[in-house]
Amino acid sequence: MGETLNHLQRLNVAGVSFKSFTEQYLDSTGLFREAIIAILAAIATQERVRFSERIKAGQARSAKQPGRPRLAATKVPEVRRLRGEGLSFKKIQRATGVPVATMYKYLASDKS
């Protein structure tokens, strides 16, 4: 929209009138020439603002840490305690919601 508006304004400055065959509202030969250009300018401005907002929102989303969230520090001692009590990994998973592979990772680091 902004590019079209720039072209239309350059044509207007050069004294050229335009009339679109596909968009009937784009007509600089009638009474509403300035109104049409003003409306197009307002739409182009809003489009630029929305585009900028979408870019900023995308950047904020991508700034987050990728991948799965880390295991909460409160869950690690609970997993260790339950494993120390002799519970199986599957039972600990049901009780805490911690995946078995994650338990192996944290409990293997205790042995080394």
C-alpha cells in the first residue's frame, strides 16, 4: 500500500491524473482526489504500524529460551528422595510428572 501511495503522489506532483480500472475508488480525476489520497495514506500508515508491531512481537517470542523448560529446582530433591526410598522410575514419574529420561540425567550426575 505504501509503495502504491508513493507512486500516486509522484504522479500527482507531476500533474498526472489517474484512474484505476480494477479498483473503482482509485480515481484522481474527480472531486474527491485529495480525500482518496488521504485515505490511502492513512491506510498505509496503519499498515506500517501493524507490520512494525508484528516484527517486535516476533522478536520478543524468539528471545525466549528455545527447547523444553528446565526441571524445577524443587522437583530434583523430591525425585532423589523418592528414588532413595526405592520407588521405581515409572512410579516416580507418575507421582512427580518428571520424565524418566530426565530422572536418569539428574541421578546420573549424582553418581559422578
